[in-house]
Amino acid sequence: DTGVSQNPRHKITKRGQNVTFRCDPISEHNRLYWYRQTLGQGPEFLTYFQNEAQLEKSRLLSDRFSAERPKGSFSTLEIQRTEQGDSAMYLCASSLVNYGYTFGSGTRLTVV
Amino acid sequence: RKEVEQDPGPFNVPEGATVAFNCTYSNSASQSFFWYRQDCRKEPKLLMSVYSSGNEDGRFTAQLNRASQYISLLIRDSKLSDSATYLCVVVGNTGTASKLTFGTGTRLQVTL
């Protein structure tokens, strides 16, 4: 297992388009988190799954954002009708319990 | 008030210097505390956990003061390779969530 994998690494999209990112966590980790990071800020929590259940969503996650983890393994984060303010690094992390969080390399989104 | 507050820096120090970073958190019910390191355009990586008794890992010492809701990181004998952003991270248990809450990070630049 090579850690948390995120795809794509970079995505440039036109405003108004939909984008989808994928995260493959460490295989034995049952918890999966999505964070967003903008320049000069720390990562901000978006949402959290335990197995396939989405247990918490941040107020940052507007109606245009949806995340799934259908079989409790990989997860997808979709942004509909992208806006320039969505430009950020989207980070995925996984953990087994409350410790040992491991982050993926992130997907850098640029909305033009 | 932000949940986790850090001085963003930058801290510019010469090689060999000792540098200290501080962080305060607002939620007295927070359970776990960490320092993460983030290199430019990379994902955050766990540097060390923080305990009330204090813990040391080589040149790095972390300390937690629960009464003052204050966390510190001390780096001795700074190396050029220590140049990075140091993120203070707090974990609180709110229901079933155990999400990481990050500070904005403190940027360290070690120079010759």
C-alpha cells in the first residue's frame, strides 16, 4: 500500500463546469476526510466518512458540493457549477481510529 | 475568534538557531493535539503529537498547557531543511466526528 492516493493531481476548469476528484485511502483505514486549503491558510474541514456513512459536513460544503464513499473504500468529491472561489487544493486524509491521519498529495483545482 | 490561532510569521532564523512557535486553541474540550509540517505545494505530514507531559523527538520539543489552552513547538539547532510551514492541529470530539482543526500555519525560513 503506497498511502493515500488522489487523482487528478491538477485540474484546470472553466467557470460553470462540473469537476470530480477521487481519493483512494489506505486500505485498512475506515475513516476518510476531505479538506480544502487556500493560499496562506491551513486546511479547512469539509466532510468526513466512517466506512460508507457521511457523518459530518462543514457549512463550507455548499449545495454545489457532494461527496460519496459508496463501498466504504474510495471516495469522490464533486463540485457542480464551479466558481473562481472554488480554486484551492483539495486534500483527502484517512485514518483507522482517532490517530494516524495520513494525507494524500491533494488535487489542485484552478477555475478560470 | 478562530478555533486555532498561530502567528503566520515568517520566522527568518540563521542555521543553528533555536526557534519557538506558539499556538492557542479555543475549545477546552479538545482531545488531541499535533504539529504537522507542510512543505511548499505539498500535503501536510505529521511531525509529532503533543502531550501535557511534553515530548521530545530529536531537535524538536512539543508542549501542551491545557489550563492556558496553549501549545508550543521548539526547534533547536535549526537546519536549512527545517524551512517549511508548521501547522498546529487540534482534534475535538463532537459527536462522532474526530476532525482535525488546523491553524493557519507558521512559516519558518532557515538561512545560511
